[in-house]
Amino acid sequence: MTEKLKTRPDPAAEIETSSHIPVNPLYTPADLKGSDYESEVGYPGEYPFTRGVQATMYRGRLWTMRQYAGMGDAEESNKRYKYLLANGTTGLSVAFDLPTQIGLDSDHPLAAGEVGKVGVAIDSIEDMQRLFDGIELTKISTSMTINATASILLALYVAVARRQGGDPRKLSGTVQNDVLKEYIARGTYIYPPQQAMRVITDMFAWANDNVPDWNTISISGYHMREAGSTAVQEVAFTLGNGMAYVEAAIKAGLNVDQFAPRLSFFFNAHSNFLEEVAKFRAARRMWARIMREHFKARNPKSWMLRFHTQTAGSTLTAQQPENNIVRTAIQAMAAVLGGTQSLHTNSYDEALALPTEQAARIALRTQQVIAYESGAPQTIDPLAGSYYVETLTSEIEERAAEYLGKIEVLGGMLKAIERGFVQHEIQNAAYEYQQAVDDGRAIVVGVNRFEVEEEKPIPIQRIDPALEPKQVERLRALRAKRDVGPWKASLAGVEEAARSGANVMPRILAAVEASATVGEISDAMRRVFGEYKEAVVI
């Protein structure tokens, strides 16, 4: 049978989205019968924000173009940031190595071989200062993908801004700080959930007074989607985590309208184009209703779901990697038509290694072509009113709400995570998709269809192995020269605050300014909070 015949669609076949939502061959006004435009779709910048959180959207201001980057040591990453800024990126996004993410210094035995490999190694204020050398922090927005040690990295960022002579109240950016999804899908946690939530709510309160324009959390569906969740599950579990953070902050004594306007979200953009657009619209509408009706927030800014999007790393293939440029472009367009506030586009070589400069430039140019050539930003939510998109938006909302109902029955998101419910649902979805790929029901171009026998190798970004011992030596030199008295006192202060219930953020800031390291500050809290041991999910 020819390739043409093999790939001809069967008009009688049942078609589904990636979330197993049936797709009709044709949609008409009858599919929207009973829906109310004013309450369900409405206008951009107005409740329930289905059409976007800003009245003018991209006609007023384009999304922030961030390119996630970090490699080796601070100097190497600083070079990449300056390269991206010179090529038109409008916000920085920092990737940290695994030791930094789990609170281990670069000379810790468990860090061996991992220093600087999947992001930049940051041990101390000196590293953070080198990372942003020549970049005025009060003039740039920075997103930091960091969770268990987010409090320490934010303190380091503030401390460097102070050294630059900047006013921390003028800093803008985001710290991911979403530890719940680490227990679900990613694994870079340190402390047990209750103690981790305590640190997060401490940061909410401290940042509100000291860094008021900083987004203190980026509640992430991205990593759950990368682990295999469907679009519906991504919405449900992300909003479920968001509700858990709001509940924890209220329980800690914070007023919902005091912290909720600084909450932000982080979503994945996959290749099922219209489902992804509908997903973003549904998530916005659901969050607005949750905040206004469930949490009784009064400030309209508390109802707004503002989000960053990253294209789907899990869809990138090592086979025919140039195809990834097309995948990323489709995913980026879905994010834009879905109303994202900022966007990272993956580089085509990321299934093989960290991006080369050329690959990173193509990824950035993808955003710029959409922004300046496609016409997509010229009108607000241009797909609104589509019979299919509106039907799909409502279907995703309904199915995600069913999941939230199940989570409520289990006692909330923390209980659902502890019992393995969320993890189990994602594992099942991932398994089902892999089965579909293996038996050919799900086509991955270049992998299980349209393969080539030989592929031309592409340039690979390699981390210099000499960077790890160099980083370790710098860390040891810092320890040898720092003033021991203030250093010891600052770490004792962190431990005392963790034990007494006082806000840990002022003590962490004092510790980083006394040249305490990420690992040492994490250890001070480990001594009080302990470490989380993962539950086995069967």
C-alpha cells in the first residue's frame, strides 16, 4: 500500500482530541444552544476573562518574549542572556542546575556530575552577581524556574539588586515556587508538603511588603503535562494546586485580595492546536469563578489568571529534529491565540542537548515572526465565537470541574497528592498515549511515520567538563574568606525562624548577604522541617 493510501483519513472513524473529547465533523449554532455570551464569553479585560485579562491585549502590549536559559556556571549563562537580549528577547528566564534546585552546594557528594548540566550552578551571592553582571535588574523582568529553594533564590536576586544600588520595590519578575507539582510530577522537592507550604506563604507575605511587583508563585501545569497529563488534567490539577496555595495563605492569616493579584500560572502548549486555545480560555474562566465565588475575592485583579506559556518539550523528537521548528511554531501560535502574557519557545535541538546559540535564535525568531508578521496579535481573541472553539472551551471546563469535584471529595489537593490520586491519573494518561504511539494510532512525524533511513548530524551544545571543578573551587574560596561570625549568626537565625514560626524570608535574606550558601541555608531548614520521602504510587 502506498504512503498516500496509508495516511488517507477514514471519514467514518471516531476522532478525539488529546483529552479524549470527541470531535464532530462539523459545528453549528446548535452546539452553542443554551449558552449565554455575556456570562460565559463576555469581553476582554472583564469577568470572567474568557477572552483575556487585558482589555486591549496585544494591541496594547505584546507578550513578554522569554527564552529559558542557563548552562554551566554564571559566566557562561550571563553570555547567553546578553546574546538573547541583543537579539530581541524582552525578559530573562533562568534555568538552574539540579543541585541548586534541591538545595545542594556544588561540592556536595550527590552533586558530582550534575553541576551546571541542566541549568546554571548558583551557590552564593557571588554566583548570582556574576550571573547578572552588566544587567540592571530594575530594568528587566526575570523569571526563575526554581521551587524548593525559591525563597533563597529570590533573596539572592534581591541582594544582588541591592548591591547594584537598585530599589527592590522596583524589581519585576516571577519565581516559580510551585512545590506541589514537584510531588506530583517532577521530584525536586526538599521538605514535606506542610512545611514547604509554610515557606511559600511566608514569601507571599514578605514579598507583598518588600517586592510588591514580583509574582511570588507561578502555579505550573507545564510539568504535569510533560509527565503525560491530558489538557483537561493540566487545567484541573493546576487550578487544584492554585486553590491549595490560596487556602494555605488564608489559613496563615493573609487577606485573599492582599496576595491573589500576584499569583501567576505556567502552562504547556501542545500541538493539538484548537484544544490548546480552548484550554487557556477555559482555565481563565474557571479561575475567575473560583476566586470570586469560592474564595470571595473582591478585587478584580484577584480573579485574573495571568500565565506564562512554554511550548511542549515532550513533543520534540531526536529524529528529524528540524521538524521541531514547525511543532514549536504551531504551539507558540496556540499560546498567542489563547492569550498568554509571556512565552518561551523551545529550540529544535532540545531533544538532544541544551540549545546552541543558533537554535535559540531560531526559537526566538519564531515568536518575533508571530508577533510582527502573522497578524495574529492585531485583534483580541480572534477565535472567539467559533462554534467549535466555544464548545470545546465549555467541554474542557466541564471535565476539569469534574476532576476538581473528585479532589474535593478526597479532602483537597494535598490529600489527593498524598494518596497518589493525581500521580496515578497522569501515569495512566501517559501510558495510554505511549500505547497509541506504539501501535500507530497516534502519529508522530519522523518517529512512527515518514521516517528517513539516515539523518545528518546537527551541532550539539556541550558543557565544558572543566566548569564543575572551577565552580567547586570558587565555592571553597568563598567559604575561606567570608566573615565567620555574621555567617554563623545568620544561619542560626534561619533555623530559629523555621522553628519558631517567624517569617523565614528576612532571615534568609540576611544569610545570603552574609555569604551563606544555598546548601547551607537549605540545611538549616532541613534540621527543623526534615525531608520528604516520596510515596509509592501503584
